[in-house]
Amino acid sequence: MKKLKTLQSLMEAGVVAVVRGRSAEEAINISRHAINGGIRAVEIAMTVPNALNAIDSLTAECASEGVVIGAGSVLDPETARAAILCGAEFIVSPGLYENTVILCNRYRVPVIPGAVTLREMQKALEMGADIIKLFPANQFSPSLLRAVKGPLPQANLMPTGGITPERVGEWIAAGATAVGVGSELTKGMAPGGDDAVIAKRASLFMRAYREAKQNAANQ
């Protein structure tokens, strides 16, 4: 039941903040501002130094706020297991790694592997992937999702990478379950500058997502 609840939270969140940083403290700071801007799902990249500390702190901090915290850039089952033990509620991988998917299914934790081709997507579904990450999304058109949904209407797809607030609506209209946003979330934030820009960017993404969902409901 916890897995189903997490999946529902991810789909309702609509926008997943992909957070990187030079330290765990910086990743936590970015995440807090993104959450203040309305984002309800945060993915801490395992490329962040001491990323497990960031995951542990944020899951404890957000436990009562309805925000789900996951781990991203997970390349192997060992890393996935370590993140889960630190509280990660979902696992995201840049590619399709069978042993990582198996590990997450074993512990009933939502897993989101990366895939590009139909063959990879079909394989991900057969392995039991809950959502499939299309990465990098800025190398494709939203029309790709419509094409994929033809033979694989059951696939939940999350395009990630280079998505701007202006293009969120196109991806949602094309059938995306959610979108992952990374560098676009911190765009315009100068080193040592005003971090409040992150919350403002987050609010733009959330507004675009809500409008896209409303438009889809009205059609």
C-alpha cells in the first residue's frame, strides 16, 4: 500500500525536482526552496557529495508535508538499497538496469528507469518499472510520447531534461505522467545570489502543470 500511495503522490505532484549540488547542504537548500515554490516531489541525485545525508534529512523534514523524496542517478542495486535505507521513497536511474529494478520491486519501492527506444520501454514494463523516464527530453519532441502511446498505452512516461515552464503543457498534452526538471529550476541563480529565484521558478512550473491538467480535463 505504501508503494501505491507513493506512486499516487508522484502522479499528483506532476513535477519532480531533480536536484544536484556541490554538497548535501546545497542540495537541501535547493530542495527547500523548490518545495516552498509548490513542488511536491524531489529527486536528490546520487552525484551530490553525501547525497544520502540529504535524503535522510529531507525525508525526516518533509514526512508530514506530503512531499515525496527520492534518489536519482542511481546506477546499481547497491546504491538503490543504500538510498532506500536512508528514506528514499522512489528510485530513478538514467538508464535501464535490470538488477536495480529487481531490487526496488523486491522492497516495493517505485522505480523509474531511463529508456529511449520502444524496445527499452517494453523491457522496462516487463521488468515491472512503474514509470519510465525519457531522458534527455530536450533531444525529442512531445510528439514522441504520442507515438509511444500507440503501441504502449499502458506506459507511464516522465520526460526529464531541458524542459522549460513554457513547454510543460506540450508534454502533458502529449501524455506525460509527470515531468522532471533540473537545471531549468535553478536557472538565473547566481553563485551567492538570491536563492528565492528557485521558489519562483518552481511556482512557474507548477502553474504550467496545473493549467495543462485543467486544459486536458476540459477537452
